[in-house]
Amino acid sequence: MSATKTLSHAQRVLRLYKRSVRHMESWIPERPAFRYEATVLRARFDEHKNENDMKKAAQILQAGEEEFWEKQHPQPYIFIDSFGGTRYERNIPAPEWVLNKWHPIEKARYPYYFARREKRIAEEQARWDQLVEEERQLIEQGKLPPKEALPS
Amino acid sequence: MRQIVSTFLFVTVVSGTIIVVSSENWFIIWVGLELSTLALVPILCSGFSPRNVEADNKYFLVQASSAALLLNGALGQAWLTGSWSILDPVNEVTSICLSIALAFKIGLAPVHFWFPDVLQGLPFFQGLIIATWQKIAPLILMFYFSQLGFSYLLITPSLISVLIGGWGGLNQTQVRKILAFSSIGNMGWLVITSAYSFNAAIIMLVIYLIINTSLFLLFDHLKVSTLGHLNTISQLSPISVALVLLVMLSLGGLPPLTGFILKFTSLYFLVANNFIILSSIMIIGNLQDYFFYLRISFNTSLFLFPQHIISSASWRNSTIISPLAPKAWLSSVSTVLSTLAIPLTLPLYIIT
Amino acid sequence: MVISPSLIISSLNLGILTILLGSIFFFSKSYFSKGNVNFPLIKTTSACLSVNNDKEETIEYNSGPFAMAILKVLAFLSVLSLLVTCNNSIQSINITLSLWLSNTPLNISLNFIYDQYFLVFLSVALIVTWSIMEFSFYYMTEDPNSSAFFRLLTIFLLNMLILTCSNSLFLIFLGWEGGGFLSFLLISWWTTRNDASSSALEAVITNRIGNIGLITFMALSALNFNSSNLTNILSSNENLTPLLPFLLFGLILAAAGKSAQFGLHPWLPALLEGPTPVSALLHSSTMVVAGVFLLVRTSELFSSPLITHSLVLILGGTTALFAASTAIAQHDIKKIIAYSTTSQLGLMVTAIGIGQPALAFFHICTHAFFKAMLFLCSGSVIHSLSDEQDLRKMGGLSKLLPVTSSCLILGSLALMAPLLAGFYSKDLILEATSASVLNLLGIVLSIVATMLTAVYSFRIIFFCFSLSPSCSSPFSHSEENFNLNNALLRLATGTIASGWFFSNLLFAPPSFNVTSLAKGTPLIVPIIGVAALFMSLISSTSNSIGSNAHSATTSQWFFVDAVHLSIITMSLALSFFSSRTLDRGWQENIGPQGIAPTSTALSKISQAGQIGLIKRYILSSMASVLVILALSLLILS
Amino acid sequence: MALARCARCLRFDRFSPVVRVSSARYASGDVSLPGPYPETPEERAAAAKKYGMRVEDYEPYADDGWGWGDYPKLKKQHADDRDPHGDWDFPEDRRNWGEVMHIEQDLFVRQRPNAYKQNRKIPLWKQSMILGGILTTLATLGILGNKYKYFVPVGPKQYPFNNLYVEKGGDPDAVPDTPKNYTFPTSSYI
């Protein structure tokens, strides 16, 4: 990953709006009061939605970001499964390949499951081989550019 | 070897040691030592490989010469005092003769050369007899002997053997040689403590024997002869990883384990007798011991060698030992004793 | 035959410890069907020992029900021994099991002391742990490794009991360390979670700092009193040694580390990364009071120097104020309760500081009940909301969770309403503070903290139960679970009755002559606090507060950030000396570059002797023996 | 002033136009790290190339005896401040393969507390001032409180010897009767 990503003006506005609403929700726990404030906030954003002068729009955005910065919540609500939330990264299931490393005695405890698993793995392998074969044939026919090395 | 023959030989070895420990006559002591040596010789070469026989020969020659020296000293003693009793005060010449002979038997430093070679040539179980049982009789004599008055002749070799034990083991890759050098170092500790307290030396002897037994039995069970084999332990028998680790650290003297008492008792008596500078030398020697103990522990438990790995997750297999086999029973009991028995050392004090 | 009550008590208590030790090793069997195809993936680490394929169900060995049953029995036994003590005035029973390290001038022995402190604590701890164990069987059912969880809780309880009943400092250290280590394991229970592991590290490191204090105390008392037994140390009349300040410093540092006093407090809120039962057991009712308990045990050492008293007083007061002021601005329900714990710990230390260790202990016992109950209530709420912990998402729960919400209100009221457990002890502590000639700041801080206590307690009630429902997910669980309800109701009974029971039947609380104003303070101050809260809630719901004060209380007075950065900067600056002059300087030359080649060379020299020829062996042996003999003759003659 | 506020705004990375710049990487192959301190511009260029950086960005640590050679001075950025949703090679560490790490990287791993937090709403100096202010106030109050202690006497002080009647200058010949301040209750069992 070495791409340099920049945000467009629209993206910045959208992110500002989303974060503002979220922080406002954190400030005001009471739902009806929050709904009222959120509508007011939306109206403030909508006020400038037809702004065509880019210079002026950038200024407004700048001012909005500054205002958000001043009014942000020190402990905003974080969804439990997102980064920083209370259940983030909890009990990540073990990767599937761990089952390959099980000892046959251990696998024997779950015979149905592993029998089905073996079958699925074989099917997946067959499908993969088929795809590789098709691609090789296409290359031989000249429909695809040749590759350096194909898995044999 | 037939079972009846080997049983007979074992009984003779045991009875030789008992004769030595329980008699106060120099001649009978000599007889007892010879008995156990001669009975041990066929046991040692029961495997009958060239290495085995060579080690056996070396053992026999060294024991024979030391027995000759012992008899020589005993005769001189009898000639001078007119009595064979070991309680009589010893002459300087006879005492030198006797102590050199005993030092030969237990492999104390300047006369230790035979010990690593012999141990390396033998299987673990025979090595166990040499490294533990065969040391009881000469060590007990040595302890009596150090009570008789002089000690410089014992203190110097003991200090040297603590250092030699450390240096010798540093460069080794053979587990049995490492054990031999650690045994040399520990003999130094035992003998030097016996100069100050008989009881402490007996306690140390008991603890050392237990720890050494469990170590030999563990390695015998795991068939580990070089450091390179240690990494297979984690795959063959996962629980042995913890056992080898704990017993090794116990032998080195890590505090919560039993081996701590070994060093603690010794150092307590040495420091109480103003033996401070020399005991610091001994600690330095023991640190070198500790280095190769840690090397064994690390190789056993913490390293994952690139070679010889059966499969990346086969640690889940475990060798199944029958819990009723006498060897398994003995090794489990001695392992537990050699790691967790610090509170039991108080009864040892009471008994001795 | 007359059976002496001390015999009954000591055999009961030894039996309890032994049974608890044994119970770690047992399972109980339970069955579950293996309908779930993905089951092996989930249960990779669980103890599934056998399978019955025909019946399509697997036997699982879980230690939970067994632990619950054992704790129930033990709790009844401990109450029995407590009742025996009630009837017979027993001061303390001292049991020496065996010497630990023999043949030393230092007296190191396995030595237990069964006094009133321990007996009361034993009953409280066992009842609380029993309830928490039941609760965690409800809370942790979906955890892949729940069996180990119950076992860890049992081991922790064992460590805690060893800590409280032992007389020998070494055993105390064992329990102390064991508690810390088990807390490390339990905080990092969700090992895949990065925050959990860093919190566990933080807890362990802070506990290490506290351990410096305990080890200082142990070493100095071994040096000073030639004994590791607390009774010997306390009864020795060499109290006024020049080392006494250092002894006291060690004790205060140890207590501050373990009981999360200001300066070493950040680990306690961080502990909430663990599951809720862990927070309930370790971090509110038992482990964190270990520091205070140590101070209670050794309070006789504090008798002479007054400056120590006022130091402890201010430390406790600062902690109480800090935690209470922080708690009012948090939004995580567990965090509020955790800070409330810290605040109460500060109050206990304040009680030590005014020289009333019995009151501190009284507060420990009552606090254990209602704080454990509060944590269980929060756990119930969290579990019902499928792991949602934020207060702002909990509204109108009182209709959905009636038992939990009534218990939550009861627990919050316990500190400020008369006739509930917390009020008995807290009232006494405040009275004692105002009746003693001590630092003015102490009483001010504790009264302000009391006021803030009311504020944050009512804040939970307000947010949880009076707002309109705002939970995002529909309800997935109901609270109709015996394990949950029994645990909550038992602790609620304790919250109602324990203060009365302890103060009337067990302790003889001292009485103070105070003015009516001071007597009324604990009642008036919370009412002021609640009034202030409602005023501020009305004004603050509509617009955001940008003030620095709000940020300061929300971010815990900025303590963590400022201190972390300053510690890192300081240690990096100091590492200029250590790293450049030692690690990359002469130490490198002497150590790694010096010792290693030297010993390698020596090793090679000694190895050169091992040539394998027996003739040369004997020859060189004899030669070296002769050299030694000649040298010794030369030196000795 | 306005400029400073804008700059502070820009530090808030979610709003800054540049979300993430490419991180420096090692050159592949067998380079020994770190090499000797670069003296000439050519060596600097070579070193920068080795670490996969532009020459303008590359700045080694001063050659003052630490032995860090040509290792580049990088920005102090805690892993928590990196993009949690980024496409990292090692998402649990928020790190890419072959990325040049800071020389004190162990300060910035996720298990460490984030002391280098970017974009604080209240700058660190202000935080320290607030904390220091609170603590100083408490300490001052503590010292003062130690001096002027709080005690509300509930009753008048009582002294022995008839409230020190003689010592207070009373007539020694006419000592009044000893007032009874307190009597021990007699046991009802007798």
C-alpha cells in the first residue's frame, strides 16, 4: 500500500456531517432533544448545499470543521464492534486453517464435520485446478497474454 | 545378562555401600568399596558396545588405583596407631593418601578427568548408578574425614572442582558430559560444606541425589544424548518440557525449588564461618554451571529449532507412559521431590 | 468433653482453605448437543474430552457448577464459624503449620492468624464470590473457554484468603502476588483484544510498583525485627527505630499500588477490559481492598508519627475526590462504578489516616456487598443489551429489567440512605473525621467526595432508568435466570442487612462526640449533590459544554497522558547515561565482550585435559595432586 | 492566530486532505542496517535510497556516539494514531511489510500507552498545567490544613485537679469541691 489518498470536498463535508451528528448524539442522550438539534444541524448544512463558489465553500467547510473541533465530545459514543468499542477484537475466531493442523485423533471426535470438510476441500481444489486449466488453454489459444509461471 | 545375575550384582553393589557406611574399620571399608566396584563392573558393560567397554575399563582402572591408595593409607594408619578404626586421629601422610583416594572415587577436581569420559560412555541408567549411588559411600567417608581436623586439603580441591565444573561444562554439547561436569561442581559444594557442618552436608547430599536421579531418569526416558536432541522433547512429551525445565533450574538453585536449599544451606554455613571471599568464588563457578543449565532449559522449552520438527502442530501427540512402571513411578516421585520439597527439608534437619 | 470454640474455628477455617485448594482440580459434567456445524471452530480450546456420536451430543466438563456448589457449602461453613465467634469473644488464633525455611536466623514459617478481621472477611468474600460465581455462570455461557474462567476465579479467591489469613509476611506476599497475577490473567481474558492486553500490562506494572513497597517492608522488617511474622513485628517494642519511616513508606506504597490510590490509580479503570464478573470480584470487592487490609493489619505501626497519618489522610482524600469527580463525567457504566470503587477505597484509606482501622475494615465489608451487587447489575444490563456499555444507550430499562434496576437503585442508595450497609460505615468514618484533630483538608475532601458520590450514583439511575428507551438492538435476553436473580437478591439482602449485622453483632464501633451539624453532614451533603445534579442535567442536555473543567473530569484530570509522556521523556533522558555509558560503553567491554571470551578460553583450556587416555588422566591427576600438596606445604610451613 | 487554528485543524487527520502518505520501505536485498553515518551528499542519497525515502525527507540521527549510523529520523507516531481501517500488511500491528520503523519502535506499538497522541483538543502543556494546578492547590491546602487543624469542641475542656483550680490562680485555701464529671456505672449484676 503506497497510494496517497486525498479526500474530495464532498467527502470532507459528508464526514464532517456524520461526525457532527454522532458527537451531538453523544452530547444529548435524550432522544427527542437530540432529534430536534439534529434537524437544526441538518438545516445548517442544507443552507449551503447550493454553494457553487468553490472558494467560499472551502471557507465554510473550514469554519465548520473548526466549530466541530471546538464542540467535539471528549468521550464520543463508539459502537461496540468498531475500533475502540467495548467488544472490538473480542474472541476473534481462530482461522480456518487451524483445523488442518489438528491431529487425526482430535479430528475423529467430529467425524461428520470433518468428512464434509474433506469433501469441500476436495471440491475446492478440483475447481481451482479446472480454472487453472482453462486459463492455460486460453493462453495457448492466444486469447490471454502469457504468464511467467503457472502452477502446474 | 540374566536377571538373576543382574539382581545378584545389584544386591552386591548395594550391600557394598551399606557395609562402607555402617562400619568403622578401615579394612572393612576397603572391602565394601571393592565389593561395590567389582559388582558394578559387569553391570556397566552390560550393553557391551566398544564405548561401553572402554568406559568400563577406565572406571575399573581408576577405582582400582584409588582402592590401592586407600588400602595403602589404611595400612599406614593401622601401622602407626595399631588400630583400624576410622575414629583414630590421622597422620598427615595417611590422611593425604586417604583423601586422594576418596577424591578419586567421587571425582573431585584435580582427579576428576575420568568422570566425564566414563559417564559419556555409559547409558543413562548405568550413569545414574555411577553419578548417584556410587558416590554415597565415599562422600560419607569424606564427611567423616573432614570432621577429623584438617580441611585445607579438602577446601582447595573443592574450590577447584567448583570452577572446573563450570568451565568444563560451558563448551559441551553432550548432555551426559554436561551432567558429569555439573556433578563435579556439586561435589565441590558438598565437600566444602562438610568441612563446616556434617548435617548440612548430609542434607545437601540427599537433595542432590534426588535431583540428579530425576534428571538422569528424565533424560533416560527421553533418550536425549546431545543438546541438539533437546528440541524433540517438546514434540515427544510436552509435559517433560516443564519437568526438564524445573528440575534443571532446581539443580541450579532457583529459590522456590528444592535445589535452592542446596545452595542456601551451603552458603549459610560458609558465610556464618566467615568464608565470604571463597564462597563468592564458588558462586561464580555456580553461575557458569547455571549458564549451561539454562542452555539446556532454553533448548528444551523456548527454542523452536528449524530442523527435526515432525510437524508444526504435532505437540498435541503425547507419549503414553504406563503409570505403574517402576521407572515412571521413580522418576515422577523424584521429580516432584526435586522441585517442590522445600518444606520437607525441615524433617531432614530433624533426622540428621 | 469440652470443645473449645477456637478449635472449631481453626478447624473450620483450615478445612475451608483445604477444600478450596482441592476444588480447583475438579470438573462437573454437562451435556450439550452438537447441532452447530461450526462447533469445532468455536470450541477449539474448550475441554471437550469425549464424544458420543450416536446421541449427537458431547459431554463437556465444566468447572462452573462444581465451583458454585463448593462455594455455597464453604460460605455456609464460614458463616458458621463467624457465628461461633460472635458468641465467644475470641481475639485471635495463631496457627503455625511448619517452618518454611529452616536453620536461618530469620523466622520464616507457615503461620496463619484467625482473628476477627479474617473471619468476617472470609464470610464476606465467600458469600460475594459465591454470588459472583453464579452470576458468571450466567454471564460467561457463550465464552469458548468458560471452564478455565471459573477455575481462575477460585484460584484467585484462594490467594485472597491466604493473603488475609496469613501472619507470615512471605505468605502475605504469596497471596499478594497471586492476586496480582490472577488479575493479570483475568483482565487479559479476551486475549485477542489489544486493549485488554495493554490494560493487563498496565495493571501488572503498577502492581510491581506497589510490590516494591511490600518488598521494602519485608526486607526492612526482616532486618529490623528478625522475623517475618506480623505479630512479632507489631508487638516488638523497637518501634522507634530510625528505619520506621522507610517501613511506613513501604507499607503506604504497597497499599497505594494495590488499592489504586492517587498516583497509582490508572490501572483500576483499565481493568474493566476484563469480563464483568472479574470486575465485580477482583476490582471492587476483594483484591483492591488488599492494600487497605494490609494497612489495617499493620495499623499499629502507624501509631507514633503524626505526619504519616496526615499523609495517608491526604492521599485517601485526594483519591476519593479525584475518583468521584472523574466518575461524574464518565459514560461507560462500568467505568463509573469502577471510579466509585476508587473513591470508596480513598475513603477507607482516609479512615486509616484518622487512626480508625476498624472503621476502614467495616467499610471494606459493607462495600464488598453493594459494590459487587452494582457490578453484577451493570453486568446484567450489559448482557441484556448484548455488550453495550455506554450509559447513553441505556434508557428506560426499569420496565424491562425490574430486578436489576431495583438492585441498581438499592446499590446506589446504599452509600447515602440511612439503614443501608454503606451508610453505617461511611457515616462513622465521616463522624470520626470530624471528631479528630487532624488535617483540615482531609475532612473537606471526604465531604466533597461524599457529595460527588451522590451525584454519580444518581446519574446512573437517571440515565439507565428514567430516560426514554434508546437501546439500539432489540432485547435478546431476559433476566429470568436463576443464576442471575439469586445472586442479585442475595447481595441485595447483604446490602440491606450487613451494615446492621456487623455494627450491632460483630464490631463494637467507637462512638464520637460530634456536633449535630457534623452528624447531619452525611445525610445533608448527598441531597445537595443530587439537587446540583438535576440542575446541571436540565441545563446540560440541550447544548454542549466546551469548558476545560468538563474535559478535565472526563479525561481523568489528564493524569494518564501527562504522566505517561513525562515518564517516557524522563526515562529516555536517563537512558542517555545508562545506554551510552553502560550498555554501549565499558559495561559492554567487560560483560559480553569480556566475560564470554575469557570463560570460553578457560573452558577450552580445561577441555584440553580431556583427551580420553586413562594413563594420562591418572598421571595428570597425580601430578596436579602433587602440585597442590607441594604448594600447601610451602604455604603452611 | 487564525493561522495557528487552521494548522491545528489540519492536524486532525480525518479532515486533513492527505489521509495517509506512503511509508518508507527497505530496499530489498542484503543490506546491513544501519550502515555507517553518511558524510557526503552521495552517501546520503544512497542511504535514503536504501531506506526507500526521498533525499529531502531523509535525515539521519546526529553522529554523537549512539551508534545509530545512517538510520533515518522518523516521525513519532503511535500505532493507535494510524488508520485502523487501513489496508495494512499486518493489520493487528498497523504496519506494512518491510516498513522502516522508528528507532524507538517499542514505544509506539499498540500495547504501549499512546503518549504521542496527535490532535489533542486541549494541548499537552495545558493539560499538564491543569493537572499541576490541581495538585499544587491540593498540596498547598494540605500544608495549610496541617497548620490550622480542624476541631470542633463539643464540650468545655476538663482538667484534673479540680480543673487546675490552684494552677489557674485560685485561692489554695478555699478549694471548692471536686466536680463530678463522670461516674462509672455500677454493674447491675452485683
